[in-house]
Amino acid sequence: MTISHYQLSMNLPNSITISRLIGLPFLFYFLTTPTPSHRWLSLVIFLLAASTDWVDGYLARKLNQVTELGKFLDPLVDKLLVLAPLLSLISLQQVPAWGVFLILGREIAIAGWRINPNLTGNTTIQGANIWGKLKTVSQITAIALLIAPLPQPWETISITVFWLSVFLTILSGVIYLLPNFSSN
């Protein structure tokens, strides 16, 4: 990749995508000392970072700046944004490690599948389908509920939404792979 190609690829939407990573160290820090105020700060950081996912996608389409780099970076940063707080929530014993492992396994498998043209038969990186978008929304909702210092009755709702996101994560992975298997 030449420098001029890199500069063309590093447009405003891609810069916004990368900026989402800035909040991750703060999330880890505040969730290692989970006072109510730290949890609220973590929630704000998480939701701000998550909201930029919509912004960068919107700008890429609106400004006609959709790039292969953006199609690669956006889901990668999404995965880091989801997995970072989930790792902290494991250590806080709010979610079971095996549930997070299912999410991680699906994310790694699909990421590898998406960027390997030998598996997909396609040299361009395929964007997320509606199931992938639903999966992401459910994960963000679950994580937000789990981070927030909500009263005891919300624990059941939060963990239910987490398991719904695990289900949608697996389902979206299967749906993503089915057309590829049937065409081979």
C-alpha cells in the first residue's frame, strides 16, 4: 500500500472509527474500580464511542467515502469496543466467561472469513448485513445495562439482554456463513 493510497483511505469517517479506540483504556480503568460514579463515567464513554459507529458509517455513505480500509476497520473497532467492557464484566463476575467466549469465537471466525478471499470467493470486504447490525445493537444495549449501576431488579433484565445478544451473535454468524456454504 502506498502512502498516497493510505492518505486517501484515511478520510474523516475512518478517522472517527479509529477515535473510538481512545475510550477503551478509560473503560478498563474505571471498571477496575467500579464505584457508582466510575460506572456512570464508563457508561458515558462506552455510549459515546458506540454512537460514533453510526456517525462514521453515515458520513462514509453521505460523503461517498466508503473505503476498503473503513470496511475492515469499522467491524474490528466494533469488536474491540464490545469485547473490552465484556472482559471487565467477567472480572466483576457479572457475565460468565463462556458467554463472552461464544461472542469472541463468533467474532474471530467471521472476521477471518470476511477478509479471506479464498473462503468467500470475493476480493472485496463484505459489509455487515442486517443480522450483524442487530447483533451489534443487542451487544451495545446489554453492555450498557451491565455497566450502569442500576438497582437489583435490573440485574435479571441486564443478564437476559446479555444472553439475547449472545444468541443474536451466534445466529448472525450462522446466517452470514449459510449463503457462502451453499454457493461452494
